[in-house]
Amino acid sequence: MYNRYAVILAAGKGTRMKSKLYKVLHPVCGKPMVQHVIDQVMKLSVQAVVTVTGHGAEKVKAQLGDVSLYALQEQQLGTAHAVMQAASILEEKDGVTIVVCGDTPLITAETMESLIKHHEELTAKATILTARIDDPAGYGRIIRNKNGLVEKIIEHKDASEAERAINEINTGTYCFDNRTLFEALKSVSNNNVQGEYYLPDVIEILKKQGEIVTAFQTNEYAETLGINDRVALAEAEQIMRIRTNQMHMRNGVTITDPANTYIETDVEIGQDSTIYPGTILKGKTIIGTDCLIGPNTEIDSCTIGEETVIRQSVAHHSSIGDRVNIGPFAHIRPESTLSNFVKIGNFVEVKKAIFGKGSKASHLSYIGDAEVGNDVNIGCGSITVNYDGKNKFLTRIEDDVFIGCNSNLVAPVTIGKGAYVAAGSTITKDVPGEALSIARSKQVNKENYVQKLHLKK
């Protein structure tokens, strides 16, 4: 096998996106499109990846990190000019280089691997990834000779009527002998209306030198879709969402309405889990087996155990155990940990709190900055009062505690093991274990008060 290298073209601003965000950083299914490209390229056993940056260079580097080397294209003078910027890193190396655009997030490692293998088997100096489409208007056409090798690429505006009838197009992804590529780039001219250096000109240069130039046709045109505006971005999002949902279904997940279920590409879901419509699964979410998620639920970067049910709720950046029951209409905010058999019911908000095994907050509560032990019952309307306007404080509720309805636990405070807090109490001091704490005003009934009030009017 030859050494393999990759050049990713990610320098364009993307004017047609009409956005402050640089084009290749626009997300598709939750991940920047250039990150999708990098992730697929890294499956090809490449020795080095060079990302050519321009607009937003620092932000692209921050996104991709050290998985790539970088070359800067200070002026955007065409695709050949962009690849030239990688010369100082790659031009002296032997091997095969694949050139991919950073705005093609749907391309897969399988397609690129097939392209490279086709290139290697034919000992070609250049191979073009092509596709057939129903309406090729505006695309460069692939002209093949009788042996199936590429004779030339002809742009639509320059093509004859017969050539325009050809529906095999240049997708903009290429494979080259590395040394040959960088040598040929030195001969590319900018003698055209735009005054730019175009990578397809390398094909013509190599043909004139008598080199083998071939093409590999993919049956998956959608993979080659380049994103230039928000319309194409939405199209790519839909295609990737279908691809992702189908992958999960084939792996044993039930998705009852795939068209209305939104799962980002890094999400993992165990077998025999069911995802109901309106559900959004984001980030590094991992869901165990036999779970029921949704409908209308948003989960972002959570770890969820087995046989857990989350209905019509929101959970972000938290750990949720086995056989937990959440919702409807609960909010699990970041840095929360819900142990096995926990119940978080309707209109309960949990923030940066730990719930021990079997503990419950069944309705209408706020539990923030708290450590809740095992088998604790938190009654309806109870809250941990964690904020004094400047600082947050911790509430500790030990095992087997019963918190009555409408209780306020004013932090910092500890409720000892087995203690009871009477309904309607405002607790400002620690409660000893197995004690009953009552902290509420004495009831006063004023007889005939309403009658007297009416007489005053």
C-alpha cells in the first residue's frame, strides 16, 4: 500500500451563506461540516492531513485541533492555488494524496477508500471522483476515451451540445500521485477571466504529458454535495439525518417516526430502545438498552443507563442511571447525576445535583446544588434555596429523608439521615437524623374577618 495523505480545502468565506460564521464551520446534524470531512478522512489510514485555511483560520484550527496540519491561503486565488499552500509540507513525499473540499460533509470514508483503491490499481497519476446526475447543467463534464480513461474535463460553458448531453460530472474530489501533483501545480496558469488557478487544469497538464488519468464513479451523488448556501445546508442536514436514523434502526433501535426525529452523528443508542417523534438527541449522548425516549424530548451530551424512560423533557450534560423515570416536563440541567431507580416527575428542575438510588422528586420542585441520598422523598413544591444573590450554597439531604410539600431548604443546610421535614417548613438550620423539623408560623384564624372586610367597603 502507498503512503496516503489528504488535503482538505477549507479557506473560503462562503459569501452565499450570508453569515458571520465561516462556511465550513456551519453545522450539519450538530457538527461543523469540515469536522465531518476530517472524521471520515481519518478512517483512511492517512500519514498526514493538511487543512488549507483562509477566512476564519484560527476558528477552524480551534475546531479541528491537532489531528491536522495547517497551511494558510492568505488570498483565495482558486483551488490549485489552495493546494499549492500545502507544498512545504507534502511536495517531497512519495505516496497518494486525496484532495477533498471542506464543504462536502456527506462524503464517506467508504467512497474515498474506493476512489483511492481504484487509483492505486490503475497506477494512475490522477483520479477524479465523478457522479451521474439528471441535470448536469453548470458542472464540468467528464469526457472519457474508448478505454474508459479520462480524456478531459470540459466546463459547461465551453461544452458542445453533444458534450452537454453527458451527465457524468466532476465532483471536485481528486486523488493524485503526490509528487506528480505538486510538480504539475507549478505549471498551472491563471490565464482566465477570474485570474485564478484551478485544480482541474492539473488534469489537462497530466494528459499532455501522457500520464494515466482515470475517473471513479460513485453511485451516491448526495455524498458529493457541496454546501454553498442555506438551502444546500438544509438539504445536507436532511440527508445526514436520514442516514443516521437508518443506521440506528438497522442496529436494533426503534424510531417510530424517523422524519420527525433528530439525532446527531455522535449519539449512541442501545438495542431495543425506542425513540418517539419530536425527540432531539445531541452531542455525545449515550443511551443504553431498552429505554423509552420522547416524545418531544431534548437530550444533549448525557449518559443514560438501561430501561430508563424520559418523556417530554430536557436533559443536558448529565449522568442518568438505570430504570430512571423522568417527566413529563422535567428539566435536568448540567452536572446532575441521577442514580438507578430515581424518579423526577412533572415540572421538576434539577441543577448540579446528585440523587441517590431510589430517590424521588415527583412534581413541582427545584433541586439545585444539592446532594440527595438514597430513598429520599421530596414533596411537591419543595425547593433548595441555593442562591443568596452572589454565591451558590450546597444542600445535603441524607438517606431515607422525607421532605414534606412546599418546604424551603435554605442552603447551606444538612438534613440528617431518616429525618422528616414538615410540610410548609422553611429550614435554615441543620436537622439531626431521625428528627421531625417544623419551621412555620403558628396558624391564626380570625373569626368573621370576611364579613368585617365587606362592611368597610
